[in-house]
Amino acid sequence: MNDTEQHPDILFLSDTQAPMFVERLVLRTHQNTKATQTILDHIVKLHPTVLYWLGDIVSLGFRTRKWRTIDQFLEKCRSVGTSVYAIMGNHDVMGRPRKGARNFQLRFPDHVNTGYVQVTDGIAVVMLNSNFSTMSSDEIVKQQSWYEDILTVLDADPAIHVIIVTCHHAPYSNSKLVGSSKLVQQRFVPAYIASPKAKLFITGHSHAFERYEFEGKTFLVIGGGGGLRQPLNTSPSRLPDLATEYKPMFHYLSVRRDGDGLVLTSYCLKRDFSGFSVGYEFSIGTEVASATTE
């Protein structure tokens, strides 16, 4: 039965890094930096309870000057009471991983390199590190053990209604540039599939909006925070994306709990940058499931 009380929306955002020179050689720009700033300004005006940021915050995390805009945004979030939690993407640790990780940790002190969890309105968001190449073997093992254990704990906790699993690299994507992460499929997907309360797996990395359903579970890619748009595989060999008609340039995701289910809304930036519109909306595990596209 659905709760009668109103539940707050929580926001998810990914891939806000400014375009790098080498990327501009192969991909078209679309006022990407302006788009990111517009999204960040909009989020501050909404002052949500919490924002979950799924990596690639900046283009090169080890360069302190790349964080100036982010630092201003985080200060504004603090002033309006919005909590911000994040995980590292590949750009955040690119080039000089240790310095990038230090810069990241300064901005997001709650972050744990081997996974952590935050709970908002009965929704447990499990945040994982998928930068396996920059992790030691011990860190990878530690995270895997913690991840599997925390899902068991959350599934048994009556205060937790829904679990959302997140990391940066997408287990499934039709992006021609980054594709699907086999390691995420092997390490993170099985426990997600097995968890009764885990109903959504959200990632970025692919600069697109993609939706997949495998083994009765939902996988979303929401890499629309401002990175350069990546071409998608449209051949017969492509993965079965359920959102083929919804491919906005820039977007963020809003999630609201409805009983033991979720209502998800993707907001896309209008072409003239004048505001945002509801681009795609659907429900998971609620009494009435629906999907609409614009």
C-alpha cells in the first residue's frame, strides 16, 4: 500500500566535467560549460533535501582550479540546506589519482573510497567506487565484502523501503566511446539482482540517458550533466534501451519514494537554455506503473 504522506524528491546528477581539448577533437561541443552552470544554478533554486553526484565532477580532479565552480556550488548548497554526496568518476582521478582523490575528499568528506551508504526518506543509496584501476587489490576486496554485507543488512532493516545502487561506470550502455563495464557487471550487478529491496541501479560515464531492464531490475544511465555528447550504437546489435525516443543533450534525475516503490522523473534542459521540462517519467514497484516521454 502506498504511503499517504508526501515524500521529498532527491536528485541525481552525473558527468558535469568541462570538455577537454582532446575530446573536442572528436566530439561536437554544445555550450557544455554553460549547460552545467545552468543545471547547478537550477538545483540551488530547487534546494532539494539531497543531491547524489555520480562522478566526473570535473575534467581533471588533481587540478585545483578545475574545482572553482564546484566549490561555489557546494557553498550555495550548504546555504540552502542541501546535502551533497558523491562518488568519483574516472576524470576525478585522471592523470594523478592520489591528488585527484585528495581534492575530491576535501569537497566530499563523507565519501568513502571503498563504498558508503546514505539514507533519505527510507531510500538507501549505496555508493560504490568503480575506478578499479586506481584501487589496490585489498581495497577491491574490502569494497566487495562491504557491498554484499550492507545489502543484506539493508534488506533486513524495516526502516529501509527501497535500495538504490550507484557507481560511475555503467554496467550496460550503448555508448560507442565507453560502452558497458564488464567489471561492474561481474562485481556489482549480481548482488543487486539478488537483493529484494534493490530496485534501481544508476550510473553515469556514458553521456546519455539510457534505461534497461534485466532480470526484472532497472538500470539507468544519466550522464547528462554537461559532458560532450557521445554517439550511441543504433545497430541491430545494440542493447535493448527502453528510452530510445528520449535522448536529451543535458539532464538530471529526480527520484521520489512511493510506498516501497519509486517515481522517477528526468528533467531536460530546453534547447534555448530558458529552463527545464519533464522529459521522461516512469515508476518502479508502485501500484500504477507508467512511462511517458516528451
